[in-house]
Amino acid sequence: MLVRALALLPLAIAIAPAPAQGYQSPASLENRWYVAGGGASRSGAVATRPLLERPESAWQVDLEGDLVGEPLVWDDRVILECELPTRKRRLVVLDLVDGREVARRDFARAVARSALAPTLWHRDLIARIGNKYRRYRLGVTSLTEQRASEKLVDPGPPLRVGGELFVIANGHVECRAAQTFRVLWRSKATGFRGQVARTESALFAVRVKKDHGELVELDVATGERRRRVTIATTALGRSPMLAVSEHSVVLHGLANIPLVDGSSIDSLRYDLPLVGGRAPAVMARMRGKPALTAERWLAACGTSRQPMLGLGERGAEQFHVLATESSHPELLPAPVTIAGQIAYLSGVAIDLQTFDVRWRLAVPEGARAIPARDHLLFAKGRTLQAYRRAGVTAGGAADEKVRAWVTAFDAAQQRELQALVAEALAGYELVVADELLSRCRAVGVEEAWVQDRERERRAKARARRRSEPARAAALRRRAGELREVAVSTIWRALAVASKPPADRLLALRFVHGLAPDHPPLATAVRALVPEPLRPRGLDEFDVDEWLAFLESTRAIAIEFVDPPTLDDARRPTAEQRELLGLMQDWRADLVGVRSDRLLVYTPVDAPGGLARCLALGEQVCDTLDAMFEDRRRVRKQRRRMRILLYPSAESYRRHSSGGGHLAWTAGHYSASERLSRMYLPDDEHAFARVMPVFVHELTHQWLQERCPAISSLRAARRDPRLPGYWLVEGFASFVEQFVFDVQGGTHRTDDPRNSNLDILAHAEPAMLVDWSRVLRGSAIDFQRLDVTPRLQVGLGHRLGVRRALSSRNLFYAQAGALCHWLWHANDGEHRAVLLDLLVAHYQNDRKGVDLSKAIGRPAGDIGTAAVRWAKDRAR
């Protein structure tokens, strides 16, 4: 649902036009949440890889006091602030992998009267302790104070970015050196309060004057005021909070702002650039925190009388309504975090492209999701809960190896930097030495060493020797190449070529994460690619795609179909002839790849798609084999299933004939040709969306061509007038909703976000296809179902008010949900009946496809039981 921004008097509020270019948020840091709001912009958006599938519980920590603010994360360390019953405050350092306490530090109430509001950068932590800022060093098992600022008046929450610390203190906005707390610049104006947030070039803060307030934009390098807008003083409260993106600034946590209609708001959004006199857009009075990316915002909006969850695009006057008090009301108060295209609203993960609810976790209401590495953290009250990506074994051998490599890489960077500092000081290049010392602190060089070099630098400054431009430029150039030097050092230390296969791939992935363009990396990965697939050169060699291919197919034995040649005296095989025909009709660079049960013909434009096809296809076959292992075997031959795999959606559509079946946008099985045409994208998010289609069509193909309980001859002669066609589409729709973990090689048959159950649970009874028609209908009857999406259904696992569905969509959902009920209800009481009916249909057995007769219940009762089952699962 799209609505226009609300215009509510007396504020005359509307969404502003598209902002001018030039506003950029600081690059969000992967696996790091280093200040409240995640990063310098406090936008709640980070670069950490999102969890597409439901994570599993990893660990939980129960603390002695109430948690304050948000957990901070930097690599493998988690920092918590809590307020103890003794009125003390405590900083606790935990290990991200297992929740083990690493260090703690207590502060007396007399010293720490207000929240410590820590900010983290590498192994340095800066907190507000009473009327001072203090810097602490995170050791292996300690939290050691390094330095304190002078006494300040009303110091605000600190924000560290690199070597700079941005604060509000003494009423001014200040930029200080993070190591020494020396003031680098101070705003001319006073009266600032609360927190600051910044983009690459701008700093934002709130100023309070006698008769009004101001949202002020300052130059991040000088502190000079650029722009401002006026805000009513009564709206500001004591500590207004900010979230900034390249297109908007959101003020939230404001005082209750009454409107003329009796409703209220407590958040305002200003589009950039700030323009004096322009009214803000209203955001609802909610407990949740917004999230902003470069292109969109996601936040509670509307008013206290009409709250909603809105998703707006940059510069657009309209926005999507994803939740209201009557649709997904549990999301309205949830704080928002965005990672990639996944938004976490407390324990609910939303795909922002499809608006699907990908998964749910039972976490405390109002707890913000903090993403870090393969983890999500949720803190509320005295409890911190950690969830981990399913299938990841924390603390295992692989995890320990990666930790050791990270330590070695950090040490390599530190050694190279220290050597450059020594060279800069020896040559009296003191400005360059300052720059390098700042980088030393950023990568964790011991503070004592840095301070010794700073004393040496001050001593050399008395000599008054001039800098030599050429030498300074050479040092800066080498400093710019330092990371690559450190990568080369760790590459040599890893000795990738000599490692066992699993460790070799782990090491290659590690180096790829450090430096994707490291020259030897592409050569090493290319050498592992099987010869028939190996690209000729490295000009357009995609290391990430080929690494994904090698990782996905590591446990799969694959062979290749050799194209016949003129010199080959042997008679070509059927596979060779087929490959040759496809090469002539489709593309000359096709390859034929065989796994245990699949034969895939494809150009190698998208190795990631090929890897996913082979890995997922074999896993689906494993699953189906296990489901039918107790059935009587009648099939004499089980040939490999043939798949034409296209490198792009456009290529798939161009080479696929047929009509407008919805699933055909990603793949379809042709029983008459005995092959499937598929498109599997390389992008992880896109693959997750089309994976159900692939599984659905592959299930059709497996039943037709490989099921041991079904005769190939009888399956090929199925009568299209045979009743019970719901079994064909229902079983494939049932299997497509399984949760397959390709990396771990496991699957679940009961997905809480099963879309078939979701539709059946929320559709009005009058919308459903009559259950007698479902159970008795043939393939011909199925083709007659209306495909026009005329019916509006509000879903539990898709946001937005309604989804348009056709009668055929509902048939799929009803049939799939019915199979789910037969398989799972009453501990699988009717599981054997489902398989027997399915086999009977494929065997063309008219008498064996009557579900009512098989379980002794009329069609209406069966449908009622399936709907009740779906509603129960939806809860």
C-alpha cells in the first residue's frame, strides 16, 4: 500500500523534494556496531552480511544489573554498559563467539551519575565518566584506563570516528583528538545538547535557544555552521536523538508534540539539504528507532491515532505502508536495523524487496537487533541473547584458524606501520609521522610505543629541519600501499597451496575478505577450477563467484561431458550428441556437467548459479529419496535429470517457450522433453527468492523421472483427466517450502513462514477453491482455473495491507497446505497415505487417488481440518 505523506496542521508537514547530491554517510563498518545507532550516522544501517534464514540460539548472558543503551561490537568483542542495584555502573567485555566474560570495570555512582554512553574504535573505548571523557584499552583480559580529558560542563555522548572524537561539551560542539582529547575545533555557537551524528562531510547537532531550537549542520573539518532549520523548543526534550543518511535527518525521542486533531508525534524528518522555513515530515510517537540507508528510510510514521510502519524511497513523496494497528501491529514499536536488503524489527526479519517476513525470533519487545559477523544480539533488562547463523559451529577448528589469521594480519599491519613511522622520524618527515601514528592507533599498536614515538617526534621538531616533498610523497605512497603489503605477508604465511582442500578454501575466502583484488588470489582460485570450466584468462575472472562455486561443490563429485571432435574415432554418446545440438542451437561455449543425479548444460557465465544448481539439486534428491525409501521399488532405470541452466533471467525467457505460469519467471519442467529449464541467480538474496521455484520444478522432475516407486512407462502415460491433480502440484508446493541449508546439508520440512499455510490461514473462506473441486479436479480442470489476481488477502508473513491472488494461486496454496497437514498432523498419522496417493496418481491408478476414501472423511471436513491446521501454525 502506498500513501502520501501526511499534511497535519498546524505544522503544515510534507515530504520535501529530492535532495541535492553530495551528502554521503560514512561507510558503515562490517561486523562493527561501535556507537549507539551502529555508526557515525547513528542510522541503524550497517554493512554486515544479513542472516537470510532463521538463526539458532547461540548463548545468553544474565547480568547483575540492567543494560543501558545498546551493545557495542568490534570484531570479536562485545561491550555492555549496565546499572547495578548498588547504584554503580559497569562496563562488561564479552567474547562474541561464546559470550564468555573477558573483562569488567565498575564505576561508583558518585563519579558516573549519568549513562557512560561508550563509543568503541578497534581496542580503544571512550566513555563519559562523570564530567570527563576517559579512554580505555581492551586487553586480552583487561580494560585499562589510558587517559582522561579535563573537567567539562554537561559532556554529551561521545562519538569516535578514526582518530577524532565528536562531542557536545560546555555547550559547544567539539572535535577532539581521540587519543589525547586535545580540542581540534570548537563551534562558535553555544547551547547545543544531546548527541551528534555525522556523514562524511557534515556533522549534525541540536541547539536550544531561549525562544526556539535549531537543527544545525556543521562542517566536519572546521566546525563552521553551514545550514540550520528552526524547531519549537517545547519539542526538544532533554536529549534529542539523531539518525542521518545522505538524504534525510531524523530527530526522534522528542517531547510529545500535540497536533490540532488531538493526536501527537515525537519524531521529525528533515530532507537534505536543510532549508530554513521548510516544514519537516512527521513520524509517529513510537518507542522504536528509525533506520536510514542511502536510498530509503524505514520508520514508525503517522500519528499516535493512526500509527504505521512506513518504507520511503529517497526523494519520493509517497511511501509504502508495511504495518498498521490492524496489520502486523507488533512491528509498530520495534526499533529498526538494516543490513543489506534485510530489515530487523527486533526479532522479525523483513526482506525489503519483497516485503516478506523471512523469519521470527522470540526476543524481548523493544530489543534492537545488533548484527555482527554471523551473529545477532538482543539486549533487554538484564539479559543479552545471542543468535548465530544456522550451521555455523562457533569455536570450532575453522573459527580458531580464522581468529589466528586475523591476529597475524593485524600484527603484519602493525609491523609495517611501525617501520614506516621509524623511517619518517629518521627523515624528519614529522607531518607524515603524525599521520602514521594516527593509523597506528587505529590498527591497535600498543599505546606505550605510540607515546614513545610522539616524544621522539616532539624532540625532533626542535631541530626545525625542513620536509623534502619527494620523500614525504614516497612515504605517503608506501603508506597507501601498506594494507596490500600486509596482505602479501599474510598470504606468504598462509602457504595456501600446501593446505588441505577445506583449509585452502577457508584461507582463500579469508584473503578475499581482506583484499578482493590481491593479484595472487585470482591465480590461486583459478587453478582450483576444474579444467573444462576454467576461464581462459584472468581479465574478467570473478574471484567471489568462483570461490562460491568451489565452496558449494566441494562435497559433490562432478564429471564433464566431452564434446565430440572430428578426430574422435569413437561413436558419440547420447549426452555428447545432445551437447553438440545445444551448442549449435544455443551457444557454442556450453559445457555439460554431471553430478550423481543431475546433468546440467550451461554456459559458464555464472559459476555461482551452476554451483547452487548442483548443490541444491543433489540435496533435493537426497531429501526425496529419503521420503520414499520405504516404498516398493518398481522403476528399473534412474537416469540423471537434465537441466538447461541459463546465466540470466533474460536469457532464460528468450530460450524458453510456453505461457504465463507464474513460476516460469525462474524455471519450469517440461515432461514431454524430459528436462527442466532454470535460472538461478548468483546473488544470495535473489537466489533465496527463486529457490522455491527451482525446488518445485525439480520435485516434479524427480517424481516423473527418478522416483523408485513409480514406473517410468506409467508416469509417461498419465491421463490428464485423472482426478486428484492436487497431489502433483500440492506435493511440489509442499517440498518447495522446505528449508534447505545447502552449506550444512540439512533441511527442515516445517518452516514457520510457510507461504501456503500463511495464505490458507488468512484467506476468507469464500475466496477458497471449493475443497471438493480441489480433491477431485484433474489436470484439465486445473488449467481452467482463473489466473487473474482478483482476490485480496492480508498475509501474516508478508507486510503491506493485501496481496492480490488468483484462484490458481489459491489452488497451489490449498494443495500445498493439505500435503503439509497430511505429513505433519498427529505425528505424521497420514504420511503413508499421502505417499500412496501420490504414487497412485503417477501410476495412472484412478481408484487409488481418493483421499476421502483413504482417510474416511468427506472433502469438506478435510478442508476444514487443513484450514484449522494452517491457522494454528500461523499463530
